[in-house]
Amino acid sequence: MGEVIVITSGKGGVGKTTTTANVGTGLAKLDKKVVLIDTDIGLRNLDVVMGLENRIVYNLVDVIEGSCRIKQALIKDKRYPNLYLLPSAQTKDKTSVNPEQMKKLCEELKEEFDYILMDCPAGIEQGFHNAIAGADRALVVTTPEVSAVRDADRIIGLLEANEMKQTHLIVNRLRMDMVKRGDMMSSEDVVEILAIDLIGVVPDDENIVVSTNQGEPLVGSDTLAGKAYMNICHRIIGEEVPYLDLTEKKGLFSRLFGKK
Amino acid sequence: MDNSVIIKGNNHGITVVLDAALEYDKLKTAVEEKFKDSSKFLGSAPVVLGFEGRALLPQQEKELLDIITESCELNVVCLVDTNEEREKMYEKTLSERLMDISAASGMFYKGNLRSGQALTFESSVIILGDVNPGASVTSKGNIIVLGALKGQAFAGFGGNTNAFVLAFDMAPTQIRISDTIARSPDEPSKDEVKEAKIAFLEDGNIYMEPLNKKVWNDIRL
């Protein structure tokens, strides 16, 4: 029996989709059978980040409306045979799906997959309720900015109100140099405000931009962000992994001539 | 009221019910009168025609058809024999005819199609603008994009395998012609030149080629 995990944040642009793509790919790397569901109907982009846009024939709304079977709509990843994507519809809107239907879909997918990751849309309207309807646990993504933390707090409250069994926090796009200077909240500061368990800290890494543009998740690669995402995956399946040292290692040149 | 000739309509055509007992010559006159009377009502729609109620020789059928086309404005696309699945036949025949017509006639659309926009046309379509990734154009006929095609194009929707897709800058995520789907390569080749290309269906595969004389010769509208 699989587990349904919703990746949510409240605020837009903090990295839900990137996190979904990387955590999903990472879990597939750990030999789990994974399906990613893009629940952002009308503004789909998980397929783009995964580099699978050109394979879309059917989508989530087609499955819900019964115009195709689930199997037909699932897109097999080009790198990992045990990773699948259920893309969202681009031309419909959030009201074409309701929470009960999502719950039913999750129940069906649980039979066959180890992990079902739901990429939640920004906001707290119907799209959010659709995404969390069938979820067993939630990963709340936030960046160390007051606006994102405020929205994350609101989301955690809503998740509690909806009786989410497990909620974990991912602090994304952390910049150690700024934290050291005291210009940015540290992950500890964020955890203190939100008072939920941390499951991962991902540094701000320009490799993410490259990987997103190329449609290749960087999880597991030799980059700080890649390692951080892989650690999150290990923690999701229940392993204990120490946190990374996120202090950026500068090249020889900048170490010699760079400012301190 | 003379009931020797009755006109029945269905969704895709009309059935003419003929009196089996009436003499053939009288029947001809009756048909002529009936259609002349109903000419205004029937209009000039394209229809499929069928006869019922009386066995007709091919020669007689042709005569009656001539009388009908002369007595009214109806555009009889074809004649169907009596059989139980008449209506289905009508539908199929009409849709096939319309498919030919839809490929040969067209519409213009001016503007860029952006992500999430989806347009569907009954006829061929010429887009004066770009089709961005995430947007889609569907047509029963051909699709011509006088700009960049980066989204989806679905030509020959409904089964026309002769349909084609043409674009000035051909970089679609997906092309469908009739029931065949082709997707873009995962690794786009860097040195590809921007040039007008045409995509067509041949032996169950979709091919994309630069425009040249040979391609033009192979195109059937």
C-alpha cells in the first residue's frame, strides 16, 4: 500500500514543483515505484520541469472525467522506468475536479505505487483542497523570507484543520553567506517560527535553474542542491541522514583573491 | 392530401418514402410536385438522400434523383441504398464529404496562441501568428502557421489522413495527424536551421520535411 505525499507552500515561486520533481526522481532512484501528479490545473508545469511535455496525450482531468483510463494518462519517465507522471490539464480550470474525485484517484494509485507525490498549486482555494484531499502526509516548502514563512504558517494551520497526519518542513533556497551576515533567517529560525519538524534544507543553487530549463532533475548529482534533495528522499523513506554543510566551497581563485 | 410521396428528414439527410402501388409515371409527377412545393422549406443544405417504400431500378432511381435536384435547391451529396443502418450510413457519408470539404476550405486566425489556449476548427486553418508551447490548434483539415509552431498541432481530426501541418518555424512539442501522434525529440539538435517545414502522414508515420517541389507534388487537398 503506497503513501500519498502532498508538496505545498501557500506562496508561489518557492519551489514546490522543483521539489516535487527532485524528490520524486530521488525516490525512484531509491528503487521505489513513484507517480507524480500535477494538480495545478490550468497552469501546468511539472511536465516541463521533468522534460516530458511532448509526451502528453491525456491528463488528470481526462482521467477524472473518465474519458481515458489511468494507465493511458500516466507518462513513463525517460530516465527511470519506475517513475511516472500524471500531467495536469492546461485548458481547464480547478473547478473541473473536486476533492472526492482526487481521493478516489489516490486510493486507486496507492494499490500500485509506493509513493504518490502531489504537486499542489499556490494559494488556498479549491486547487489546494483537491491536492490535499487524498494525502497521508504533507511537505511544506518555504523560503527563508517573512512572506513565504507567513504563508507556510497559514498552510500548516489549514493542514492541521484538515487532519493531516504528518507534516514536515523543507526550507528552500537558503543562502549560507547571507545567514552568516545576519541578512537572512536560518533554517533554525524558520523552524522556531513554524514549530514543525524539519525534513530538509536546500541551498540556493544556480544549478537548479539549469536543471529546470533542461528538464532534468538534479537530485543525486554532485551539487549541493542535488545532495540536499537526495537526503530528503532518504529521510522520507525513514532513514536517518545527517544534515549537509551548506557553506559554499569557493574555488581556489576566489579563495585567494575573494573578499574573506 | 396526397400521400404517395412523403419526405422524412433525419440529422444527416432525407428519406423519400414512395407509394409502392402507384404507377411509376404518376409517381414521377408526384415527386416533382412534392419537392417543388417543399423547395423553400428544404433550402440548399448538403444532404444525403435515400428512397424507401418501393423497389426502384437503378435507372428509375437516377431519374427520380434528377427530378429532385431540378425541382429544388437541395445539394444532394450522394444517394444511399435502403438498408437498416441507413442513418449511420448517412452520418458516415456526410462526415466523409465534409472532411474533404474541410480540408479544401479554410479559415484565418490572427493572433498568437499562448499557453493554455486551445482552438478547434471544422475547416483548415491559417494562423497569422505563433502557437506557443502549451497551446494547441485542432482542425479537421490542414493547419498552416505563418509564424512559429511550438505548441501542439492536431490536423485531420476526425480521420483525414491526407491532412498536413505547415509552419514557418517548425518546433512543435507534438503533432497529430488523424490517429497518429509524433512528439518532438528530447534532445533538440542545436544546428537545426529555422526554415518552413511541412509535416504529413505516410505509412502510419509522421514525417517532417522542408518545403520542396517533391513535397508539393505529393500533397493532396
